[in-house]
Amino acid sequence: MTSDAGRVQLTIPGALLAVLRPLGRAMLVALLVTSVSFVGLRLLPGDPFAPSPDDPPELAHARAQSRVQFGLDRPISVQYPALLGALARGDLGHSFATAQPVSGIVRSAITNTAILVAPALLIGLALGVALGTWQGAHAGSVRDKILGGATFGYLAVPEFLVALILGGLVAIRWKLLPATGMVGAEVATAPWLVRLPSIVEHAVLPVSVLAMSTACVVARHQRAAVIAAVGEGFVRGAGARGVPAHRILWVHVLRRTAGTICAMAGVLLPALVGGAALVERVFSWPGAGSALVTAVAARDYPVVQALVLMTAVAVALSASLAEAGAQRLAQGEALV
Amino acid sequence: MALLAGATLACRADMGGEKTVVIAAGGDADAMIPMVGAQAQARAMTEIMFEKLADLGDSLNTVGDYGYVPRLATSWSWSGDSMAVTFALDPRATWHDGRPVRANDVVFAFQLATDPKVGAATGADLRGVVDSVTAPDSTHATAWFKARRPDQFHQLVYNLIPLPEHLLAAVNRDSLRVSSFAAQPVGNGPFKLAIRVPRERTEYVANDNFARGRPRLDRVIVTIHQGGPAAARAVIAGDADFVERLSPDDAAEVSKSPELRLIPAGSVEYGVVSFNFKRPKGSAPHPVFGDLRVRQAVTMAVDRATLVQSVYGSLGRVALGPFVRAQWSADTTLSQLPFDTAAAGAMLDSAGWRRGTGGMRARAGAPLRFVLAVAATNRERPRLAELMQQQLKQQGVDMQIQLLDGAAMQARLSAHDFDAAMFTWRTTPSPSGAQSAWGTVGYAPGSPYNAGGYSSAVFDANVDSALKERDRTRARAQFRVAYQAAITDAPAIWLYEPSVVAGAAARVSTGTLRQDAWWASLERWDVTGPPRRRAGTAPDSAPR
């Protein structure tokens, strides 16, 4: 704390600020998405406990009873503060549909989505950077044009359609890989080491679909960044000093574009999580996206609210991390 | 990799020889305590673990106790006036924790199911029929009825499932659904709960001490998928062994595979296009469907046989009225409104709806137009709606289609906010559901039952009498009059009755599936063939 001409100024150390800023942003995002999902869900037509015409008539009474048990008979003005209070205490409530604690459902669903998204992001980035760098170095060549057309074409096809086609061919027709689920039913409760090969086997198709679209986006940006970097003075200087061309490309140019790629990872992550929702549904992967779709259809308010909240906070924090990483890389580059 | 391979081999050694069946389900149970869950899936997943006193036979008869199969009760005897029935419990029956099943468990289950705090799905039905349940001794339970009804035995044993008093007596009934018992229920049936991961899978293992003998399967795993098509996909891809229901497209796919087979599973559901007798959300007569002639004409302008054949092929039949063929009250000789476009046109003309420019009909400048709300929760209904739209257009009727998800459809029906609505009624083996589905008593604010507001004294009186009639022949005659009234009054187009087929791996022997409950015969299922192609790393196939 410093005093300057009678004014008191609070000084926060830079490192602390670097932690507090993304946390503050995440909290703001949390409040916003909680409010939006609360209002949005209640604007949707349909009631979580409305009797269904598909159900035997005697179930109407049970549904009405559940409605009262979960407090939906109370006015919105009571429900909303109650929700905020519960969230502040870390209480996510119970699922309307299965009566299970929402915390467990969300933890499991987000973990499962992370099992898809993390490798898809890493593989997509690696593949995209390699592809884009090669394309940038060979800009204008026939192979560059073919690859450019292919990546553009892939991005033009909806992800869920790719997932359906891939699943239909590889899993259903050729039966090379599993089509549904995250682990073989028989080994789902086996020790971790036994489950791992099955999880990897089940993840191949959905991760491939997500990684491919990530790679295509990254490749297009990386290509443009490499073309711009190749024209810069440091490349010409390195060439004049006799540095081999492949070293200039895969070390110097790549280092120059690293900040852009890191920042892009932060942007790609929300898109990847969004894409995962559809891909999870196609492959019956029990992740956050498919849980969200199921919960929305069932008007399972607590699960929807918690999933939206936790996913938004996770994405906001990850994006902040990526942003901070990009800034750090840019600073490092400036110092060099 | 060597480590992984080693672990895999170790697991193979541990699990080899197990007879495991993987069942793909389109959704999870909403509660794992019998009678408490409100969804159909909850019935399947709890009745695997819990026994009823007696169960329906394959005939699905619900009058008297004819055809009922002893389960937890080895026998039962009636009082002279038929106002009480005493069940003799199987003295060998035990709960999965080893405690014996006693008559007090039956008494306790009745008290719990009828306690309004619990909100049990079957509570209202039990309260309506049964006055009380007592325990003359530890192995006999007596149910006392409020009045004699032909389906009193059915209502009792179908809706009352004994529960372990020693584990549930201390549980707060307000929060039964979220209790530790609900997370790890202890039943008395052929299978015990092993592991449950909500929304992902539930595993059961054979109950070695089951009173009627150990089931043939060692393990049953229910994997949860997002909807029926995804569950069917799991079976077609070889990731699972059984799915309770296939769409016509998926059934065609299954029929091509030598590793899979189709199993007729019957059906207790029928699909309708329900007409609203009143303006949406209003009380004035509906401008189109308030007129009997228009309802009849629209029904006669729809070629139901072609529609059902086009969409369901051999897996569907034209519905005949407010019942399903599997119910004992069904009557296939009822006089139907025929497909007759000429007669339909004449009726619309006489109602004042005449063809104008473009061939579309109008009356006093108002076009003959209505919106059909369609529950688009399967692939078949939207296709039926499109075909129906084309057929009605040829008759000058402008039908617009509005696709809704399940929750939105429920909301619209409950608010009576529709012109016409296409949905499926899932009934029970008892024909009693017709009373609330189409009777005046069912029409109420906020209720989706009889959402169109059909009201017929003939229908109401005859259904009411039939439900009180103990003689099955006379009851059928009364139902016949009621059904005929509903067909003639045309509160709905009785559109389709799906013939449900299940899909199963050829290696799994299931026997005949009961029409209303595929799981009823699970204790007799067996694994008789080679391993499933995608059985993970643990072969489960070796028949023992």
C-alpha cells in the first residue's frame, strides 16, 4: 500500500493479479451463466414433472409429488435466491431425473469430456501446426493447394455427420472399433489398467473426429502465420548466417508463431467442447455434452445449471491460462 | 504395453466363464426403489431385483386372479366375500442381505406406497382399491379391499412390491428417492445390484440364494444410451447383447446380421391424432374439430393402412380404438370409420367447408386449416405426419406440422393448447386406463389426459360399468359399446399400434418376452453361443 499526496493506493503484486484476474473473470462468468440458464430453462415450454402422455395415468400423482419435493411449486423469486445460496455453499442439489447428487453427475461427465477434449486438442494442435507449417513453407505449390482444399472441405462438413459416417463405417460395418460408450461393459468395473485399453479403443473414433477439425482450423491459421514470418528479417538473417532451412522453419519460425497458436488454443477450447456435445451423442460417450442434451430434454434443471456452470468456468479458466501463456511467449520472444 | 497386456490377461483369467448379458437402454431409471420411480425404465431396472407377490401370466389377463403366476407368494386364498386375499409367502425367500422376507415387509410396503409423502407412482391406484394390509403371522399377509372389482387382484399385485422394513423403516420418507437405500437398494429377486453409475451403467449379479433357484446368467449389465436409436446402435455394432425396442429401420439392419436376431416383444401402446374439442386454451368449441362431421371426415380422409404400412412396414398395425390388442377387452370386430375420400368430401361440403381456388377448402372466408403438434421423440411420428399432410391436402385440408420435443408436447397437452396432437399412449395390461385417457373424468386443467376434452355419456357409463363388472363376458360387452362410441365420435384418429420387436445377440437365449415387460423372464435367459465380438477384454461366453 502506498500514499501519494494524501491518496491511498492499493498495490497488488503482479503475480497475485495474474491469478486473481482469471478467477474474477471466472466468477463473473459463473454468475452470468447461472442467471441465464436459470431464466432460459424456465422460459422453455415444458415442466420437469409434467405427466407424460407416454406414461400410465397413475403416474400423474407421483410427478406432482416430486414437483413439490423439489420446490418447483414455489415462486421464481424464491427459487432463484435459494439456488444462488445453495451454489455459494457448494450444494448443486439432486437430479430431478435420477435423484442422484448433481455433483457426482457433473464430476463424472466433465472428466469424461476432458478425456475426449484434451487429447483432441493436443493432437489437433500438433497435427495442425505441422500441416500449417509445411503448407506455409510450400505456399502456392500444388500440394499446398490440395491440402488447403482438403482442410477447407473438412471444415465445411458438420462434425456430427463426420462422426456418423466414421462410426457407421469403422464401427458398425467393419466392426474394427466400438461404436458406443466409453469402456467395454464387461470391464467397466475392472482395475484401471484393464480398463485403459478399452477406454483408448472407445476414444479413438470420437477423438479423431474432434482432433481432425481442430487440426484443420489450426493448419489454416498456422499457414498464414508461417507465410508472414518467412518474409521477416530474422529469417533472411538466419539464412544469410548459414542456418539450415529446415532449422529456420521448424525452430525459428515455429517459435515466432507459438504465441498465436497458444492464444488460438484458448479460442478453440470452447468450440471443441461445443463440438464434443454432438460427437458424444453420436458415440454415446457419457460426457458433459451428452449429459447436457439429455438433461435439457428432461428439463432436469439442477443438472443443466450445474453442467453449464462448471463447463463455462472450466472453459473460462482454460482460456485465461492460454491467454496468459500466449502473453508470456510474446514477452519471451520480445526479450530474445 | 506389456503391462497392459498382462493386466488384460489376468482379468481374462478372473472373469472367464461368466455368463454376462449387456442390455442397452435408451435412458436411465429415475429411482431405484420399486413403486417410487415414475418412469417406465425404473420399473424394468427395479423389478430385476425385487419380486412381486404374484405376476401377470403371458395372457395378460387382469380380471380376477386367472393366469397369475406365484412369485414371492407361493399361493393365495380368498375370503368368502372376495373382500380379502391372504398370501402365503415363500418361507425360503430372503432379502439380498440374508434376512428372511416376512409379512411385515408386505405391510410396510403398502404403508410406504400409500403415504403421500413418498409420492409413489402406484400409491394412488393402491389407495383406490386396497383399504389395508395386515400380517396374521410372519409368513402370511392379508390385503383388505375397499370394494369388489374385477381387477382388484391385478391392481394389488401389479402395484405393490414388498420392501425390506428393516432397512427402510428409519429412512425419512420425504427424501426416500435420495436415500442411501436408493443408491444401493437391497432386493429379494433373482439378481442383486452390484454397481450403479447413474446415467452410465448398472450391473447386477446373480442371487445365489434366490428362492426359486439361481438364475442362469451370472451378470446383467444395463448400459445407458441417449435414446432408443443409440441403444439400438450399440447392439447392431456388437457393443451390447439386447435392446428392448428397435425402430423399423434398425430392425431391418438387425435382420441382415447373422450375429443378431429379432424377437417379437408385443406392445401395450397405441398412437393417435387427438382432436381438441375446444379452442386452444379456451372453452368455446373448436372452429374445426368442434364439429362431429369434420372430425369424422378428416378421419375418413386419412388412409391409415397405407400410412402405417409406409412407416412401420410389418412392425405396425392400424389402431382400432382406445385400447390395444394385447388387452383382454380388445375387440377387433368393431365397426371402423372407413377410408372413403368421396364420403369425407361430402361430409366436409355439408359442414360448409367447400373447395375454393387451388382446391383448398374454406368456410365464410376462413380456410380449413389446423396445426398438428407432433411429439418428435422418435423418427416414425414425423414421417406419419408428413404422409398424413399430403393425404389431407388432396381433400383440401391444410394441415400444418409442428414438431415438439417430449417436454414441450407434455406442456401443450396439459395446457390443452393445440388443434390436433399426435402422440403415443402407453397403457398397462389393464383396460382401466381408457377411463382417464378418454373419459370425462380425465379432462382437467393441467392434465394431459383426455387433453382434447372428449365427453361422452355413453363412453363414460359403459367404461365405468365394465370396470366394476366381475363377469368378463359382460364386461367385454360393455367395453365394446364404449369403444364403438369412441370410434364413432372420432375424438381422435386411432392411428397405429406398433408391434415392438427387440433386438438380441444370437448367442443370448431369451425365450418369449412378455408384451408389457421384457424383463419378466430374465431369470430364465441364458448365454448359449460364442462370445460377443466386442466383449471388451473379458470373455464371458463359455456356456456352463
